[in-house]
Amino acid sequence: MQTSTKQTKPGFLKTAIVAACIRAVAHTVFITVFLVSAAKAQASYELNSGWKCAPVAEVKTDGKALSQPNASTQNWMPATVPGTVLTTLLNNQKVPDPFYGMNNERIKDIYQTGRDYYTYWFVKDFEEAAPANGNQVYLNFRGVNYSCEVFLNGKKVNPKTHVGMFLRESYNISSFLNKNGKNRLAVLVYPPDPVGNPNGGQGGDGRIAKGVGLQYTAGWDWIAPMRDRNTGIWDKVTIEKTGAVNVLNPRVITVVPGIRKVSGNQQPAIIKASAELQNAENHVVKGVLQFTLDGNTVSKNVTLPANSTQEVAVPNLTLKNPKLWWPHGYGSQNLYNSKIQFLVGNKVSDQENVSVGIREITTSWNAETQSRQVEVNGQKIFIKGGNWIISDAMLRFSDARYDAEIRFHRDMNLNLIRVWGGALVERPDFYRACDKYGLLVFQDFWISGDANGKWTDPMKADDQWTRRKYPDDHALYLKSVADQIKLVRNHASLAIWCGGNEITPPEDILLAVRDSILPKLDNTRWFVDYSNSDKMSLNTLGGNGDGPYGIQDIATFWQQKTYPFNSEIGSVGLGDYESLQRFIPEKNLIAPVYSAQPNASKVDSVWDYHKYIGYDAFIDPYGKAKDARDFANKAQLVNYDQYRGLMEGFSSHMWSWYTGTIIWKTQNPWTAMRGQMYDYYLDPNACLYGLHSGSEPLHPMYNPVTGMVSIVNNTFETKRDLMLTVKTINMNGEEGMLTQVFVEVLPSSVKGFLPVKTVVEKRAREKGVFLCLQIFDKNKQKLSENIYWIKDGSGNYSGLQEMAASQLQTLAQKLSDGKIEVTLTNPAKAPLAFFNRLSLVDPATHKRVLPVFYSDNYISVLPGNQKKVMLEYQPKTGEPIPQLSISGWNFPEKLITIK
């Protein structure tokens, strides 16, 4: 599949809801109005600076007057566009940072103030001359929350109020532009209606779901309410220039028949390309639609009636020996550049550049697991996924942040991200990063069991029967679905569409999406009715069909069978002390105190506001936490062990119990204290690296229940001549070999080799012990190493608390700009250097440089061994080279100068 980079527009919708969502038809009413899909014009630019805004109550004139270029906006605030009203207020220091401490409670909530308080005018001056010779200029909005009026140069642009957060608009403004090229755009933006009461319920009182927009903005158990409900021009605004004919909504389908291998010559792939062509002229236009990929071109002659839009397909393109796109862990993410053009004579009227990933995704029912399994290019993929909410709760999106977050997910050794249904269909920028890093995407539409009536809930304003009919405007919902499908369907990473989170949409919506819209607009992907549907994961255990949530004994993941394709299973995710300092005031940095007695545990009020989820009795075996710093540091050991154990446990039952699992959740869009592998500020914690270990494609692991040592092979090739070594290391660093044996593991399988529970527990009885599993290839190159720390006979880590100081030696060398190699050497006859955290820090402030990508972290080094770690970051011009900070369980923090 493929990515496109041009903003495109189908036409007005016809009256029948489903047909309206599928067809693009021209409709002329003084100007032409179109729904917007994704891509980049032949000539386009963003209007992303120089905006001003003011609350509607302070503006005493109308849009026609405001949009006159000479109208005064002298006392207006600088506005952030794309952005929300709250973001603009924050950037102008009108409100405190809602992500810090209890600041969010100091900001007025729209439910209390009324909608007018957050209703704002936005104004932007720009230069663009009126086009000539049949050329056209369009004004494109990729997202406004929730409704708006648009004025340009003293005239109303949209004849009807735009409504819908996920319904993009494009306006032909050719006749509105001033001859001198000086233009004034004015947009009046209204908040959602209703805004919902943020009463502490999931989605507050639920009424936020009456609209077609974000549900989490009224609050959830992992986020505080967004006070303006994210009102604003939240996504990109562009000016697009074309010839008479506009190329809209390109669609490129890649057909990869058969079962493919990652390497070697490939049989041909078939590429199918089409686009909607919009003729804005009052006369017939003849031309050629042309598609080019990898030096191959196919084309078709086209005659377009006046003022019309029609979809046109070019002949199929056969690509010999294609370079295929694979999910992370299985192969490369090859992407081809291509272009779709419409030519009138020898002149390009419009063009879209499309990045194509050649792959085919299918699914089938696994009769043994009783769940769906995913196949890419004919090969079955064991899904290791993470649940994603949104990049930033206030919609402050950027290419750089998307790239960093998706790269972190790649570094977790995951192969899928599920985009949760209380947020949005993610932006093309997100999907481009997923294409790049090989993360499949499971994309929900905007429905949740909590807000849409699955359960009885005393926090909700309406009963279940009423909530089950949400949203109020089903036609708008379906139009938005069709629009968003066209926005992102051309991405290799998009694998699965889902009707909603834990519940289907209302039946008329479900049937229209499943039976009409998707078959017409995107029939190449699996659609599942809702996220824990029996059609995806047969629930024979009762309950909701997902979970459990919260911290678990590691043995649980190995011995207790859960749902066969579990869409949500969650646990802890506290950052370390430096992470906590970024959003918790010093006076509130107080360690929680756990009690097994009901309601006897003690948690600071700020921790509670930021959704702390308990570590229960899992900290104490490492020694009672002395303070918040000690608590957060010990929490990292629990984090690592939890997520390594989670993925190992599921992998141990690959294809017998499970076809996949998706962690709830792997990131936070706000400064919450649960369910995250890195914090809001892009600082990773030990969850990420425990998952990095437990999810690696070739991985040795230890079953804590049976003591079985096994290897999971998540590749398509048999792994032969592997040397498996199993040994213990005591607290003094002395090794005890258990076995060293050559083994073989079949493709996409797990195999047990020997139980070692009795001898491990014997060696651990007094003080605990380290258990080290290693895999070497036939050339003695280490392929994997997995080090466990085993409790003593009383269930504590007494030996860890008495370990001698590490003698670790550290060398850091700059290889190139933004790339550093760190060499960790532990001398022979020294204690194991345990659980060392690497960080790049500013040489003056010693605060961490963020984000930094580590090939591994929280690293343990055996006596007489050496490990190399690669660090990558984006250096800023003029800034000094950072220092390396290293600290470990038995190694006090040390700052290293980078050579």
C-alpha cells in the first residue's frame, strides 16, 4: 500500500447517507465546497504562522468586516495554528501548564463557563494573487473542532456552517482572492456541543460522545479533562494551487499473491492505481491520467465534462522482482516513490506524490486458538502490539514527535499499534512514521463502551438506551468515516479497521461502514466490528474479553490463559525520579505507602490526580522505599520484569493459546503515571527495555512456573546451529554453568529445551541469584542475552540489597553528529554490573537530553564481559556535546565525557 502527500477533495454528499459517503460529486453554489482527503498539491503551502485570535465576546464586528485586510486586530493575541484555544492561551501565558502538578484545576472548564468562553475568532493575512488562465486556488482545512464560519476578503466562504471535527473541508477561493495579492482570512470556531460534564467518569458524563469528535477530552481514568475540549483549528490549513483539473483521493492497491520470502528474487506484484479527477472549468477538458512507479508508467486518456468529478483507474502496472514491505522484526520496510499526474497537453495540471509500500495483508481464523491471525505477504505474523491514545492531549502534533514515538515502539520490538476509539483516526504524519518503522496499525473509529452505553454507569447523564444511540448525527458520522478512510487508506502500515472500542457503533452505522463504505473505499483490509469481538478473539472465559489491568505476578502471564487475541492487557508504567520531577512539585514527591488492608494505602494527592496505579507489594522485596527517588528507581526493576514477563508469557503460547496481544497501553498523551513505556516528555523508562528484551525476534526465556528454558523464533526461517547456554551468577559474580547445547528452532515457533527450576531455586535459596540465558551463532557471535534476577527462598531480593559496588568501566565515543557509541566493560572476578541506566545530559545543567534512542538500556554486564550500546539523538546547532550519565543498582551515578 502507499502514502500520499496531497490534500484532496471529494465533492458534496448526496442525500442518501451511504451513497453520500462514497461518491464525490460536484456541487456549485457560488463557490465549490468539497470534503478533504489526504495528499500534497503540485504547489501548496501551509498557513501555520502569523495567526491572531480573540474571544468572540471581545469582538464587536462580524466576519465580513473582520476579513477586510484593513480591519484592525492590534490587540489580538498571537494564535497557535494548527492548535487549540487552550494551546494559544498557554503559549500567551494566560493559563498555567495543565500538564504540571494541579494546574489543570486552576483552568476554567467549558462546562462551567459555557461554550462562548472558548469560542474564538482566528485571523490570518496571507499573500496569494488571483489565478489566471483557468488555474485554481483552494483553501483546505484538515481539521476544525467543532464547527466554524469562514470569511475571506469581506465575503462568506462557506455557505453553510462547517460541522464535524473529523470532516475536512476545501474551498475553491479563486474568485475570492484580491488582485493585489493581499488577503485576510477570518474563521470563527465554535466548541463541541454538548461539551459534557467532566465529573470523573470515563468520558465524564458521557455526553461528549453525542458529537463526532474526541471522547477523552472530558476525562478518563488515565487523563484529566481538557478544559476547552480541544476547540480550535487543530489540524493543518493549506493553500493549494492547481490547473483546471485537480487530482483527488488517489488510491493505490498492491497485490502480492502467494507466500513470500523476505530475501531472494520475488515473483511480480500487481499495482492498481486510480484517482478522482475534478474539472473546475465550465467546459470539457481532455487529458491523460498517468501513474509512474520505479520507472514504469501506465496512463489513460480521459475526457472530463464541465464542472464534474469522476473516478478514473489507469491500467494495472506489473512490477517485476518487487522489494516488499514487511512489519518490524520480519524484514525491511521498502518504500517506492511514485506519482499520479493529470496532463493537459504537455502541461501538468495537478500531481500527487505517493510513497508505496508493496505488501498484501490478509487474515484467517486459527481453529486452535479460536482467534483471528494476521498474515503479511502470505506469512503469519504473531501480533505484539501496544495501545495508543494520541500523541498529545492538546493536539500539539509534529512530524518529529510522531517519528520519535513510533521509533520508540519499534525499539520495543512491537509490530502493531492499536489507535484507541476514544481519540481520532491518526494523522498521515503518524502513518508515515509507521510505514517507515514497520508498525502495523489497528485503527478504531470513534466509539467507546464507556461513553456509548455498553455498561450501566451512575456517572453518566443518560441511560444506556440513550447512549447506545450516540452520536446524535449518524449522517455526519458516516461522512466523517468516509473522509478519514480516504485520508489514510494509502499507507502500507494500515492493517485493520475497527468499528469501536469494546462496542460496535449503532447498527445503522455499523452496517453502512461494513457493507457499503469500506467495500467501496477500502476493500483490502480486515474490518472487525469492535475491539474485543468474538470474530477477532472468541471469548470462552466470560468477562469483557480483554484485560486484566494492573500489576500481575509474572507467573500469571505464563500459566493463566486469557483471551486469544487480547486487545487490552495492562500494567504499570511509572517513570524514574527525573521524569517525576518534570511534573510533580517537590513538596509532592512523596513515595506511596502500600497496605494490603482495604483503603489503607497512602498516595499523595498530586500522584492521585495524575492517575497513579499501584505497585502494591512488588516494591518491598527490593527493600522498603526510603523516599520517592528510591521508590521510582525500584519501580524500574518491576517495570522491566513486568513487561518482559508479559510478552514472554504470551509468546510461550504462540499459536496454541494466542495469535497476538496488545498492551494497554504504551504511551501517554498527558503526564499520567500508568501505562507508558516513555513519559510525555519522551524519556523512556524500564518498561520499554523489558519489552525490548521480551519481544525480540529470537529470544531465550525462562518459565518461572515450570523452570523450562525455551527459545521463541519470531522469524520466517529455521534457526540452526544455535548454541544455547544457561548459567547462574551469584551476588559475588561467580558463575555456575547449567548447560551449553546446540539447538534448532523452526520458523514462527517456540520450543522448550530443558527445565532448570530445581537447581536454580537451590542456588537462589540463600540470597537470590542471577540466571543468564544466551544464544550464540556457529561463529560464536552472541545473538541474544537474557538476565533474570531470582528471589531468595523467602521471596525477597536480599542479595541485591547487599551487592558489592560495581567495577564497571565506561567509554563513550562520538561516531558522527548525533551518534554515540558507549562501551561497557566489567572486569573478570568482579560482581555483576546490574541494571545500569544510560542517559545523555546537558553538560551545564545535567538535565537529560530528550529524546534519545538507545539500542538498549537498563543494562547488566556479566563479569569479564563487554557490551556496546548505540545512542542516537538530534543535536542542536551551537550546543555543546552532551555528557553521558550512567548509574546502576550497584553503581553510583557517574558523568562521562564523550570523546
